Amino acid sequence: MRKKRILLLSEGFGKGHTQAAHALSVELRQSSSEVITRVIELGAFLHPTISPWIFSAYRRTVTSQPKLWGMLYRNQYEKSLNRFAGLFLHRMFYSQTKAIIKQLKPDIIICTHPFPSIIVSRLKRAGLAVPLFTVITDYDVHGTWIDSAVDKYLVSTPLVRERLLGRGVPETNIEVTGIPVHPNFRLEHSKEQTRQQFGLNAMPTVMVMGGGWGIFKKEEKEELLTYLASWSKDIQLLICVGTNEKARQQLLEEEVFRQPNVHLIGYTNEINKLMDISDLLITKPGGMTCTEAMAKGIPMLFYSPIPGQEEKNCQYFQEQGYGQKITSLAMIDHWFKLLLEQYPELSQRRSKIRNHQKYSAQDCSSTIMQYLKLSEKRPYIQASTTTPLIQWY
């Protein structure tokens, strides 16, 4: 019997979108042996030479010109993708995406970024007979996510559902499932073994994350990180710089970051373990990172939210009592003193955060599997012989 084929499409604008796709892929494969999945970052897959330039330009814009990015975000908030951007996506991806779909013959397509969702929506309007699910990976909904060709939206909260309803999306096309996180974030790992693995001490521990790219702006390094490191006699710091090895080496050049209780951590796929031994997370309010932290029950402090989606995420997590935005260094003093003087109370708060959650990746996968069971078989056009071979996992 032919296994159900699920194609997950993302984009490399930050890490969260693709992390959500991989998390959902793992959950789907664990939920049924009759499922196979394939995750593709569409831009990097189809245009491996051009895409890094595009992603780099985006990264420079949001980090060096956040006000400009915020203005662009707000200007397009209620609108779908503008005509110029739509034409660009059509020229770059339309025919090649169609060829990929013809070859892989998926039973369903799931998009975790608005760009592939826009492309597949256009293909559907041109006759593609494959269901399209879109997973909104933030705690707000920008206009670029919305398209009438989307069969189902999987959203983070009832508030996002209400905003979609307000923009004309039918109620039957929306399911509140939460943002999917990898099943590893639902496991509780041995703190002792993790400390041994990473050479860490058993003491109050704060994790610091610099966003999906591991970026800390100059002023953040000089003020925030240096101030955090000044507490290293009493507080253990895990500063995660991700793939930004240059930033890690620059920090190592300064004596304050070479203290025994300051650990500069490069890329690792075991953030879930490090979160288990961390008592507080200081981070940018990216949707994926914060959802993973919420799954672990870690209280959060937010710094430098990017105007737009990160501001909305920050607002949501503050309203829910999961974290606070850093407004002064005095706030850091307050939280660090709580770690040192009221540790049991903070541990209880962590349990409350973990138990307060209503959604998990299982909600996303079960919704998708239920839809597949109800779907009828569809005819597929054979791929052309010139299409490069793409393998399923």
C-alpha cells in the first residue's frame, strides 16, 4: 500500500520556520508508519547561489535598520504580497515548484513560511489538486500569510484565529493547534548528565540566545552581555551564538567572557537539553525559540524585539505571564536576585508555565492526519524526464 506523502515547504528567513517544519515532520512520522515526509527550504533548494545573498540582505535590514523593517511590516500588515514581490516569486519559483510537486506527488503540502504558501496557492488556482495547509509560526498574522487557496490554517492561539476570521478566512479553514516543536522539547533530560556533557556546574543558570542567526548587535554585546557576565561569580551563563563563529571568537577576546562560569556555545542541536538545566532564558522574542522555551517552562526576558512580528510575540508572552521585556539593567538585577534568593519559588513557576500549555505538535499532526483520512485520491501528472530526482526521506 502506498504511504501518504507529506511535503513541507519553508524558507530560510531565520531558523524558526524551518525548525517548525522539521518538528512537524518528525511528529508526523512518529504518529504513523504509513507516512513519509520531505522538508524543503524552497529558495535554498532551487537557487542555492542566489538565496544566500537574499537571506543576507534580509538579515542586514532587520538588524541594522529595524525601524525601516518595522515600517515595511506595518505598511503591509493588512495586505497580501504586493504585485512586484508576487511577480518576483513567480519568476523565481513558480515553474520549478510545479516540477517538484509533479515529481514528488504529495498527498498534502504544508507551508511554514508565507512565500511557499503564496507560490503553492497560485499553483492551486491554476489547477493543482493538492490540499494546502499553512502553519503560522508567530503569535500574530501578517497579511502575506492569507490566501483564499489555503485549505487549512494551523495557528498558535485563539487570538490569531480571531484575526484570520476578521480578514475573511472561513471558520472551517482554521484550527488552533499551537506552533509545533520537536518532540525532544517534551522530554525531560537528566540535568546531571547534561552538565557533565557540556562541562557545566550545578548552580543557578541563565541561557542567552541571540536569535536564529546567533546575532548580537554591538551595543547589545557592550551593554547587555557585558553586564550579564559581571554576575558570573554567582550565576552561570550559557551564551548561545549559533552559527556565528565570528561572534564567538570576538567575545573570547575579552576577559569578562573567559570566566569559569561563562560558557560561549556555538551551534548545537541539543538546545532542548540546555534548556532543561537553565532557570531563565534571555532571548529575542522569535516565535519558535519562545515556543520551545514555553514547552520547557522557562521564564523569559526579552531584548531588542524586531519591529513587527517579534514585537507582537513579545506582547503575547508578556500578557500570558511567560516573560518580560527588558527595560533596564535593574530588571536583570531583580531576576538574578530571585534566582539566588527565591530559587524554589521560581522552580514552581516553571512547573506552572509547563502545565499551562494547551497545544503541542501532536495537535498539528493529528489535524493533518485526520484530513488525509477524509481526503479522496487525486490524479497526478507525471514528472518530466528533465526534472532532477528528489528523494523522500
